[in-house]
Amino acid sequence: MGTARILAAAAALACAAPAAALDRVGAIEVAKKEAGEKCKRETPCTFTAKAEGKQWHVRVDFPKAAKAKASHKDHAIYIIGPTGKIVGRVEGK
């Protein structure tokens, strides 16, 4: 009976671990999707990710072409939770 419980617990952890474990590359991918059209191939953005506790703070520096539009800022910081959802956003200048 003890082995069955251990196997069940291990299976539950194996299913939960990938959803809760977001790495640097995954956090940057979330930020790329959110930035969308501002970061095109011909005018790429710069992404810098930093772990802050269980969250990732991804700074996106937009290219000059995106900044030229009045509605666009020069950078944004996306705060991404451990499950890959954006939980906050800070706009730059």
C-alpha cells in the first residue's frame, strides 16, 4: 500500500512540475507574444529576463521605429508568474 501512495504522489508531482516551472527562455517567449507587432523581425527588440522570487521580470527595449509612434513607449517590463501568465506590467518613458 505504501508503494502505491508513493507512485501516486510522484505522478501528481510530475504532472504539476512543468506547469509551475517557468525558465528564462519561457518567460522571454511570453513577453515576445505580449509585445507582438512592436517587435518585428526587421526591427527586433531586446529582451532581458531576471528572476525575482517565483516571478520573472522581463524588460523589453523597443526599437527606434516602434518608439517613433506617439503611442509607443521605449520599454516595458512584464512581470510573469510561475505558470507563464502576465501578472503585471510597467511602461517605460
